[in-house]
Amino acid sequence: MRRVYIETYGCQMNVADSELVASILRRAGHPIVTTPEAAEVILLNTCAVREHAEERVIGRASQLSGLRAHTPNLTLGILGCMAQHLAESLPQRAPFVDLVMGPDSYRRLPQILAETSEETLLDVRLDREEDYLGIDPVRRQGVNAWVTIMRGCDKFCTFCIVPFVRGRERSVPADEILRQVRLLAAEGYQEVTLLGQTVNSYRHGEFEFGRLLRAVGQIEGLKRLRFTSPHPADFTPEVIAALAEVPVVCPGLHLPLQSGSDRQLELMRRGYTVAQYRALAAQLREAVPGLTLTTDLIAGFCGETEEEFQQTLDLVAELRFDAAFTFKYSPREGTHAHKKLADDLPEAVKTERLERLIALQERISWEINQGLIGTTVEVLVEGPSKRQNGNTPSFYGRTPQGKTVVFAQEAPTNTLVPVHLHRATSHTLFGELARV
């Protein structure tokens, strides 16, 4: 049984998948190690959403292949979305890689590692039935635990590669989700995040997402429940009611917008209009007092005019998101946009628009956070902060809304503490432990 090191790139789904892979390999007898130098098998679990990430992973794999000078029998593998996306070209682009496996192939990893071959071993079959039931992930240390409640995606937004690399949508049975969360609560996790590509489209038998939130929210010991990422087109009255009525559901929501132009949203096949998104945001804020909204935004999608980009800026100014992940559009091979829509904006225009979008959101985030100065917030402590106040160590955690808070006094990890805020930037709140 060989020692395995796993390195993760990408979103929370990739983190959850790495925990799953660690569990599968540990069950088969492979020790999991924390440094590549100690490993006989190195696995890079990857993301395919951005081309830059793929280049970074190939560069990292090339660097790690140099460890063969000290470990001649080293096996180097690339897993996940990038492996699925580049299955045909990876053996040529990265001949030093020994195995390439997609996200539905992890159960077969022990078998693959037992094989020997002079060629790169490929296993990128998509399986509409694979949901990894019965496998409890090896959780990384922390206060939050990820629970995957569905895999794949049926939306097929024109810019997105996810349905092609993670397959079609399928939901995990509710009793399995509840079993995992009960186990996590018993182990001391106070916060759980439910994961899915479009998490609020969850449905298994009689369980839809609103009912699932209510069932998970009743589990003893659980203090905070989050989920990501929902799709604006899949919110129902039942889900909104659960957000408002289940006390442990956190009042922080990531709600991807992408564009403030109806024509752009239609080209993206997002499934909603600006008016529908605006109405949903208003419903959510009315139902959940103190709700924070964050979002995703794309600058420079195919054919975007200056007027359409201005519509995005105007909508961001109107809706006042607490934060946003902003991107300039880059086509992903295999998507509908790559095949059918012209990527016709110069890079300089995309970059300039992205900079304007970031500047606007940074100002809004700063203004919102300034309004919190003088208030006291509940913080779930995550540990020591990298930010130091002179020689005094700092600690950090997050509010129920998901905002990062740094404070000077020491507090035990995984505890809830009150912090009185005295300073804020666009991204971080600062304060002192409040007297109770």
C-alpha cells in the first residue's frame, strides 16, 4: 500500500471530492500524507472552469514529476474536472502524468493504482448513477464540513463546462444526507455547508430542497447551515419559507447573476430575466432580515455592448451586493459559446470593463461594511489569523452572514463568541471580544 498525497484546486466541490478520494484510498489501505516529498502517489484534483487553472495544474504536475529523482516508482495522477475536460490531450501535453481520472471514477482508484502500464491510464467515464453512497469523506480539519447533496448539472449555460465534465444532475438520497450531518454534529462540527452545482434544484423522491433544509435544520448540535451555489431560476416559495423559518440556516446567500442585460442573460441561457432576478432578491431580503447577498459577474461575454455592460453596472449599484466574484469572459472549449458564439471583444476592452466592475463592487462592499462598525456580531472562531497586530496574535472567524472577522483576543477554535466591531475594509471586519 503506497503513501498518497492529494493536492486540490478549484471550488468547494473539488475540496469535498478530495475528502472523498482520501476516504476511498484509506479504506483500501493507502496512508494519506501531507507533503508530496513523503508520497509514492501524488494526485492533483482539478478544476476546469478557467483555462489559467489548467495551465497552472500542468505546470505544477511537471514540477512534481521531478520528485522521481528520489522516488523512482512515483505515480502522478490528475483527477477531476480538468481530467475529464482534457482527457484526449493530457497524455500529449503532460506525458509525465501516469493516470487521468474523471469525477465519476474515484471508486476505481485503488484498482487503477494496482495496475502498471507504459501508457497513461485513462478513466473518464461519466456515470449517471454514481453518487458515492456509503463513503464518509476524510474531513480536513476546520469548523465547517462540506456535504455533497447532488452531483452534475442540467442547466447547460452556454459559457459553462461543468455539465460536460461532471455529468448530468443527480441527487443523493435524503436519508444519506441526514446520516452524514448527524455524524458530523456528533463529531463536533457546528457548521455544515450543503454542496451542489445548482444546489436548490435538489430533489429525491418526496424530498425537494426546502424540505431537506427543514430536516437538516432539526439535527441536534448543528448551529449553522449553509448551502452553495443556488440557481436563481430554482427558488420556490417552499425554499424561501425554509430560509426564513429554520433558525440554523445562515442569512448569507450566494446568488449568481452573471449580467444585468436581458439579451446577455438569454445568450448565456441563464433561464431568468433581470426583472425576475430583481424580484427574487427583493423576496429573499424581505423574508430574511439582515440577509447578505453575494454574486458572480462576467464582463465581456460574447457581443456585450457598452450599453449592456452599463446595465450590469447599474444593476450592481441598485442591488448592492456584499461581495462579488468577477471574471472577464474567456471561452471554454466544448461549451456552446465556444462552438456557436463569437468571442468578439478585444482583451483590452474586457480588462477595462472588469476593472470598472471591480472598482464599483469594492466601493459598495466598503460602504456596507462601514455600516457595521459599532455593532456586535456572533463569530464562529476558525483559528489564528495571519494578520498580526504588532506582536499580538490575532484570531479570526465568520459571522452567520459569512463575513470574515479578525479580533485580537484569543478564543478557542470552533466556539461562538461575540465581537464588537471597530474597523472595516471591503473584505474584512475588525473588532474586540465583547463583554457578556
